[in-house]
Amino acid sequence: MGAPRRQTADPKAWADQLTHLLDVARLPSVVMQVLPFSAGVHGLMGSHLWLMWEPNGSPVAYVEGNGFGELIDDADKITDYRLSYDRIRDLALPPSDSLAFVQGVSKEH
């Protein structure tokens, strides 16, 4: 829940970012879920994860962090990443609560 609250040097740019986030979250193809601080430490801290499927249905993962990026096609590693993602998603606020949270941050500032 830190990113939506992290102000930029330019208050207008920050407000525009929050507005954009809300606009995108309302698209039918997007699901936004905010992970509260109360979720605690999790297996994907310090990196970003993309789970993707090739046209033939094979899964791949891309993990990126400070100074590294790795495309993973090892099935066992992908299974571990998918499980980590599922666990984090289960701890996140539901989409409607996530939207309300970002709206609240936007109204506060």
C-alpha cells in the first residue's frame, strides 16, 4: 500500500498518476488488487514477476529486480512462482476494496 501513498516531487503529477491508476483499474480487462502492509513479508519482495503463456500454452515467467532480469522456462521454477503469486493475491484486498483504497488516497491529497 506504499506505492499509492508515495508522493512525487510534483503534486500534480502524483494526482495525475492516481487518476490514471483509477481509470485503468476500471477497464474490463484489468484487475487491480492492493497488497496491504499487514500481509507482511512475502516471497516476491524486491522483484517484479510476470507470468505469461506462449501461444502453444507453455508457461514462462519473467523476474526482474534491481540490476537483474531473467526469463524462466523451467516448469518447476514457474510452479514455485505461480504459487508465490497465488499466495500474495490471496492476501491482497479484493478489487472493489483496492479501488476504494486508491480513491481514498486520491481524495486525501
